[in-house]
Amino acid sequence: MAEPTTPSVMEKIVSLCKRRGFVYPASEIYGGLNGFWDYGPLGVLLKNNIRDWWWRNMVITPPIGPDGHPIDIVGLDSSIVQNPKTWVASGHVGGFSDPMVDDRETKQRYRADHLMVAAARVKRKSGNTDELGLFAVLSGDDASDVFVKKIDKLARKTGGGEVLPPEGFTPFTKLSAEQRQQVVGPDVSTPGTLTEPRDFNLMFQTYVGALQSEESKAYLRPETAQGIFLQYKNIIDTTRVKVPFGVAQIGKSFRNEVTPRNFIFRSREFEQMEMEWFCHPDEARKWYEFWKDERMKWWRSLGVSESNLRLRDHEADELSFYSKMTVDIEYRYPFTAPDFGELEGIAHRGEYDLSQHSKHSGQKLDYFDQDLQVKLKEQGVSPEEIKAKSRYVPNVIEPASGLTRAVLVVLCEAYRNDPNRQGTTEMLSIRPQFAPIKCGVFPLVQKEGMPEVAEKLYLDLRQHFTCEYDQKQAIGRRYARMDEIGTPFCVTIDGQTAQDQTVTIRERDSMAQERVALDKVTGYLVDKLGNPCG
Ligand code: ATP
């Protein structure tokens, strides 16, 4: 009989998300569809709160610029399907691919750069060490464990012994073709079933109109950014923005990921929050540093702890071909710990996108900088130099993050296992501002006029923030459910309310209870919650 295993933190979070209505597998009654997820009643509230906070901090009240003055960022909501030439110009048709490897025996498909290979060694009872060959496992925090378990099974069949931990993994892609043929794939037991890595385009294709032909072929966008570049000229011509300025967009993106995994971390349909910052080429470096700082501040404002966040500069061989420099904001996910995984990329894209779209569309996408012209004139610069310097293709700094990945980070950061809690040991300590439900309103029992008072209070409170009214079950169970979904406050109307017009307010993290006058509850909570999302 297989030994019972304790669920990992990630498994517990996934289970809580399903049980309480945050995230469900998409089309579950048909067996699901790998890489697709639905956000349930609480998940959509949480996601919208994070989305609104990003929008507020980018478009409504963007940060103050390095010179102490406000900066301009405008919003956009562009189509998911664009003229397919867009993706030729952006490089996605030619280059948006991951190397993938198929297993000829099992028909499984893996991302080649996710396959980690190590030599298997077993110390036999005789004292000899046997080499059993090269074995591949999928990268991740449990790679070593998975590897040892697999080799252990194999060793038992061949006389037993102690499996020595792998001496270090090498990515499949870094092996020679000859070595790759000797590798045993993750789901088989014999070598030589893995194909050579092949490029696999990640864009989903569709057809526009009634005819399905090469001419009607189109793509679901793999990123929201290109829609911004396509409208850059219209935005300049129809609004009052001047370089430097930003255009922000939130929306769905689609990537036919080879190996969607780790819950909503890598899915095939997801949401992005991207901002393209257009600036003078000489100032691009300054703005790159500015956005690095600002974006880190934003993640901290979501309640993400400093020790779980880091900035990681891309190595030269990691940079996209168009990027001059890129830094990733990374988070220590439960499935990457002690290592980190990507949360947001901040890229200095130079003039690549605008130049490419200009070349492919035949439209001029350069910028005439009137302010700079005036400044140069004042400095006595020659007319030829002024002409040359005042017209340029802006450079772009792009902070690109995943909204659905942000939901995952907030959930991971908030998840607690507290053995001292009654009714549940699991809770979500979400920063109150972002909690899906801000306040639960409960009559202690369903009699003595308590439900009437509670319902009236609920109707008032929900004008200010998301509330839930619940009169069923014992009060302890109602508190426990609110702890599990991260509700920061619960108000209970009890027997004392009728006598002295006070209620109990319970705070989630400390479980402390306070008596507050009924007519002061709204003001009390509005004060505590500040300016909440949702
Ligand atoms: P990765 O290296 O994880 O594949 P990427 O570098 O290709 O990501 P970008 O193209 O920079 O990602 O996209 C910006 C952001 O969009 C990422 O930082 C991530 O938060 C989010 N994102 C990208 N791909 C996915 C996905 N398949 N599922 C969920 N979020 C994603």
C-alpha cells in the first residue's frame, strides 16, 4: 500500500481555493482542460481588487516623477485579435516559441528548458557504487525528491541499495545530441524515447470570417503590449499627452504553453497588466531605474513581504533580442522555494516595437518633440542640430506583470496554518484593502429581533464595501469560514444589542473582539479599512 503523504502548502492552497470558491478548474464537469481556470465568486472579487489597485496606481494617481512633478499615463482597452501582420512585425510569428521535447513512447510533451538531467548512482550493499544512467525530471523544488524516488524504485528491482542524491542537474538543452539520446524521460524507464528539442509557437491560431484559409488566419494575442504600440499614434494625435508618457492596459492574453503547471502560475489563458512608457532615448536609462523602484513599491503595497520579493537582472544570454536590459521581479512561491519565480518583467525595449511597426505598416511612428525644440533653441543649438534632435523614435520601458500571477502571490502570502484557531486551522491573512469580503454581518441567533437589526446594518455597510450577511450555523463556524476566505472584520448582533445598542466587532488576525455602538460601526470600519478596493 502506498504511504499516505502530507499535502504540500501548495496543495493546501489549491484545495482551499476550490473549497471556498476562489479558483475552479475550467470545464471541470467534462474533465477540465489543462491550463485553463475559472475564478469563482471570491476569486473574481480578489482579482478585481488587485486589478483596480494597479489601475489606480498607474492611470488615476500615477507616481510622482523623478523631477518631483506628476507624470501622465493613459489607459487603453485594445482588441484581443489584431491584424495578423502585428505579430509578424513584433517577432511573435517568427520567434515566439519554446523549445519542446516529445516522448515518443508516452506522447507526453515537455518544455526542453524545464527538463533537468542527472546521473543516477546507487551505493550497493557490497559497498560498490553503480551508475544507472542519465535520468530527466521536471525542474522545480521537488526535482531532487522526484529523482531519488524514481531511482529508488529502479534500484530495488536490481538488488537494492542506497540512492545517492544527484550531484547536480544539467538542463536537457545543454547536453550534446548524443547524450540526449541516453536520457531516460520523466515518465518512462528506458532511455532514448525523447525527441530532440523543437521550436513550438506559443500563439493560439484562429480564423476571422467564414472562410478558413491562410489569408483569414489570425492569432489570439500572447501579450497586451502590442495593442498599445498599434494605438500609439492615435493616442498622441487625439489626446494631450507628450513624451514622456505611458499607456496602460489590463486584459487577457493567451499562450499555448507546452507545460502549464503550478496552479494558475503558468496557464494558457491569463490576464496581464502592462504599461508602455514612451520616453526620449537619452532618458530611457533613468526611467528604467525609476520603474524598477516604483514597481517594487507597488508589490510591497499589496502586502508582499520583502523577504519573498527580489529583483533579478537578466544575463546577456537571457535577454530578448530586442531588449537592451531587463530585470524580473521575482517571488518565492511555495513550489520554487527556496528559489524564486517570475512575477513581473521590466524591460528596456529601446525603439524596437515602434520601428518594427513603422517598417511593416509604412506609417511614420516617430515623435516631434516641441518642448525639446524650444529648449535647444534657448541653448543656442544650431538649426540643423535642433531639427535632427527634436524628431526621434521614443524608447520604451515596459513593466509587464501578470494579474492572475498576482492573485496567486497574494494567496500564497496570505495563507496561514494556525493550530490555535477554533473551527479552522487555515486562514488567509489578506491585507484588508484587497480582501474579497471586507465584513461579515451576523445575528447571533435567528430570533429576538437580531436578524432584523443585522440585515439593516448589512444594507448600510454594503454601500461602502463588500459585505456578507450570514445567519446560519453556530457563530464559531461562521467566524471560521470568514477566516478561511480572508474577511478582516465580522460584526455580530447579540442579546446585548437590544439592551445597549452595541455590537461585537471581531478582527480576523488577532481574533480580538470589541464592543462598538451600533450607529458607530460604519464609521469605525470605514476608518479601519481606509480606501478599500471592492
Ligand atoms: P515566463 O518566463 O514565466 O514564461 P515571460 O518572461 O514569458 O514569463 P512575459 O512575456 O514577460 O513573461 O509576460 C509578463 C508577465 O505575464 C509575466 O511576468 C507573468 O506574470 C505573466 N505571464 C506570462 N506568461 C504567463 C502564463 N502562461 N500564465 C500566467 N501568467 C503569465
